[in-house]
Amino acid sequence: MEPYIMAVLVLTSVVSLTFIIERGLALRRAKVIPPTVAEAVANCRTAAELPMLRRLCEQHPAPLSRLLVVAADHLDGPRGENTEALQTRARHEVAGLERGLVALEIITGIAPLLGLVGTIYGLITLFASVGQAGLGDNSAFAKGIALALNATLMGLVIAIPSLIAWSYYSKKVENFAIEMESVCDAFLRRHYRNGGKP
């Protein structure tokens, strides 16, 4: 059974490393809040400049770009409806940014437990063999304990980087969400400043 647990731990480490790298690439600032789009929305103050902003958003597909397109599409309606449409789209975008973080959270919890199961099983097997054959060789007994503890060590080695990555990326997504909300709110305020009309 212990080799199977070690195989599961190796697979868990591969999954964890894959999500750490993938989220690291996906959560780069330029991929979420493109500087060109952020600059363009800050300079977009009239309805005549909206087509240019829309064109830039299409050229730089990103969560912020998609939110701004939704906001621009609903400017002819009341601000409340526009805000609701924007919030619905924002939930989808944040869910996309958080993709894979659940896997890292799960791995953080199960890797040490899998390691512990491997260690306990190894110790049970070791003591069973000692009970049958007797304690003739202390070095073999020590080696058996060391092998059993390898599973716990491996579980912790997998869990610690997963926990660090999960915490870091979760905070990063939260910061991006706040920044995108600020940009979109400023955009709406500029275009709804005249009595609720764009």
C-alpha cells in the first residue's frame, strides 16, 4: 500500500506544480489589467471616445477589458441596471481568476494527511515484521522507520509550497478585483455625471 500512497503523493505534487505555474502566468498584471486599457479608460471622458476604448478592449482581451465592454454596452440604460450587469460579469471574471486555487487549497489539506497515512502504514508493516522475526538488527529497524517517515516528509514538502502559492494568489486576485472595481466605478461616474444620463 505504501508505494501506492507515494505514487499518489507524486501525482499530487505534479498537479500542485502545474497549477502554481499556470496561475503564476495567468495572474500577471498585464494579463488582468493591461496598461494600455487602463490608460485609455482614464482618458475616455466623452461618448465620442467610447469606440476607441472598445477597439482597445478588443485588441487586449483581459478581465478588465471585458468588464469595460459590458459597462460601455449598457451606458444607454439607467446606472443601476448597468451596475448590476457589471457586477454579474465581474463575478464571472473573478471566478475565472480563481480557477485552480481550489485545487491548491485541497492539496494543502490532503498532502500531509496522505503522508501521515503512508507513515502509519509503513510503521504498522515494520512492527508486524519485527513481531514475527524479532528485533535482531537495529540498523534494519532504524532504516524501516526512516523509510516510513519519508511519506510524511513528502506530504509536508508538497503542502508548504501549495499553501504559500494559494495564499499569495488569493490575495492577488482580491487586489485585482478591488482595482478593477475602482476603474469601472470611475468610468461609470464620468459617464453618468449628468443626472443619471450618460
